[in-house]
Amino acid sequence: MKTFLESIIMIVKILGEIKEGLEAWRAEKRRVERAVEENEVWLDSADVKQLLNIGKATLYRRREDGAWVSKKIGKKWFYLKSSLY
């Protein structure tokens, strides 16, 4: 019986972590949507590389680590200019 209760407690903790992750994702989504609504400036990859004088690998790393707000439209990535600094 003890291991069953421990398993239930672990499942509840995991569900709590999932809930926190979803809430963080929703908050970020709302932030991006507000930025779009406020007519924020979005730059494509070439513009970002030129503006910040960085290479393709750095651009990829920064996007993947979540440092910049980005979105993909079709096959092209765009970055929220205000998130680059």
C-alpha cells in the first residue's frame, strides 16, 4: 500500500510540473501575441545576423535556448526586435 501511495504522490508532483510548464508557455504565447498586436518590429534571420554581426550558428543557438522571441512563418524565421537586446 505504501508504494502505491508513493506512486500517486509522484504522479501528482509530475502533473503539477506539467501544469507549471503549460502556464509558462501560455504566458509567453500571450506576450508574443501582445507584441504582434502592438505592431512590434519583426526581423528575418538575415536582418538579425547583419544587425548583431553574428553568424548562422549563433543565431540558431540563441533561438534554440529561448533567448529571443521568434516565430516561423512558412520556412522563414522571424525575431522580435525588442527581444534581441
